[in-house]
Amino acid sequence: MSRWIAAALCLTAAPSAGADEGGFDAALRDFRQLHRAETRRANIAGSSFYVVRDGQVVAADHLGEQDADAHVPVDARTIYHWASVTKTMTGIAIMQLRDRGLLSLDDPIVKYVPELAAVHNPYGDTGAITLRQLMSHSAGFRSGTWPWRDHDWQPFEPARWSQLVAMLPYTQVEFEPGSRFGYSNPGIVYLGQVIERLSGEDYEVYVDKNILKPLGMHDSTFDRTPPHLLPHRSHSYYVRDGKRVAAPFDVDTGVTVSNGGLNAPLPDMANYVGFLLGDPARAADYDLVLKRSSIDEMWVPQISAGADFTQGRMATTTQSGLSFFIDRSAAVRFVGHNGDQNGFRAYLSLFPDQRVGSLLAFNTETRGVQNSPANRETAESHIALATDRLCEALAK
């Protein structure tokens, strides 16, 4: 599952030669050369990237194949799995419900999900854990959603809430809530339950009605792909011991959908980036999804996240906001989220003050995710760093 890795962070890296010598065009040329070389070297089946500025796609590339066995090429309609980038939409849904007066971010989670009272909390009252702490990964819950899966015959993710409820008496809060950062997939699943219970709709239905459709993301879905989009659904792969092997196709994330169930093509995700970056000319339309002040609120740092990833980052300056991560250099503020699941890796990267953003997706994972310096040595990480350098060149 997703971890916030240094891969999508140019702020701690030296600017590329292209950015110094020839501006964006030179940086784009250099990036495309690196993108092609690294995907080929690492045996990555397919990859796509977009750069978005002021709501317009200013650079795009689609490389390789979405189905390596049938030799179906990647194109603009190819649907990737965005994994934990889904968490940003879960956060937006919570903010929508807040703005409609249905909840407060400082409400206890047990107010909406009383089953969580069964969790063992050696640090005090579980009823003191808030929605804000869940959104900022500071609530104290473990990282893994379902740590008991160790056989291929077992479901990809738990299908029903009742399965998670059965494990709550065997679940422990791992650190004092609010005291530090600890990336938690289960915490986002609990937020998904809040959305369902307050809206009276399945998570997928609520997000489709309140985020996807209003933003024109008509080819975006959750979990298993509907038949009319199936020809465009990318397969996914792992590279293990130098050999590329297929991952399960078109999986269902079950009850964990709010944590990582989104599937979407790059044009739809470009619409999402345009919304996040904002456009005064479209403010009235965007405010119907979430008003600008509430998006800005999500990008206010809540707690330091750098210490948790000291071994996997070039720097320790990352802050956890509300469902997004934030960093900044002397000149540039960076907001984003990564995702990885079932052979897919995805990066959503924003420079909000310059209204520039990038999207980068792979259908091949070259190394299992680790909280270690090895994360910086994957082809995906090298390309993600170069993507953000490219955005920085455009932002200057």
C-alpha cells in the first residue's frame, strides 16, 4: 500500500541542467529521454505522465503497453489504478460533509463508528481520537490495512466491514494519538465508514456523485471495471529477480475502497489536478465540489511526517496535512500524495502557488515498498523526481 516516499519531491534535489540552460522545453526534452530510458532499463511495461498548468495539459507522454501479453499500447484512455491517491478524495468527501454542517473535524471517530470503542488503547480513551487525527495520520493506528493476508487464495482485501469489526478487539493503538505521525491505511478506512453513514450511500456512489461527475471524470471508477471501460483497463506487473510477472487483474479493494480503490485515465486525473490547483474563471463550478478555503485548509501542516521516513527520504521536512502531504523549499511549496498497490505506482504532485501540477503512473512495480533508502533507487522514484524538476522549471 501507499507510503509517502521522497520520490515525488524535487525540493531537496539540485535543479536539472535543462532547467538552468533552456527552461521548460529543455527540461521536458531531458525528462522524456530519462522517462524512456528508465522504463526500458527497469522492464516497466507501461507508464504515462501529464504536466498541467492553469487547468491545461502542457506536456504528456504515454509509453509502453497496458497489456504486455496482448501487446496493447498505453494511450490517453488507458486506466491506471491510483491506489492511495484515493485518500485525497476521501479527505475531500470529509471536508464536504464538514462544510454541510454534518460533522466537525475534531469530533471523535467513535461518534460515527462506535465499533472502534473495542480497540485496545493503552494511552487512554479511544473516544478521544478525532477525525482530524485520522486525516493527518496521527491517530496511532497501525500502517497495514489487513496484515493477515499471506496466501494467494485469500481475498485481495477484506470484502466486508464485518471482517474488520471482528478484528477490532485484537487491534491496539500503537502510540499516543496526536503525539506523532504514523501512516495508517486503516484510519482512512474508518473515515470511509463516516462518509457512508452520514451520506447514506456507498463510498463509491457518494464520491462518484460529489467529486467524479462534477469534475467530468466520466471514465473513472472504483474497484472492478465496468464492461464498457474494460478494454482500456491496464494490467499490472511486478519485477522480481529481474523478471516481470503479472499481478492480479482488475482487483476489488472491498471495504478498503476509501483507502485505495480509484481507477482513472490521465485525462480524468488532469481534471482533478485542475480542480485542486484552482482557476478563478471556474471558481463557481469548483466551489460546488469544495470551496477554495477548504482545500487550502487541507494543505495546512498538522504534524511533522519527516521523522517517520528519515531512512527513506533525502530530507525530514515533510508535513502531514489533511489527506495531503506538504513540503517547501525557500521558493516553492509542494503538495502531493503517492500511491502503490498491486503492481501500480502513481504520483500526484502539485505546486499550488504556481498553479502547476504533474501526474505520473506506472503499471509495473520494480521493487516492493520499503521504508528505507532503497526507495530512492527504483526507476519509478528516479522518474518521479525528474517529473517534479520539470514542474519546477515550468513554475519559474
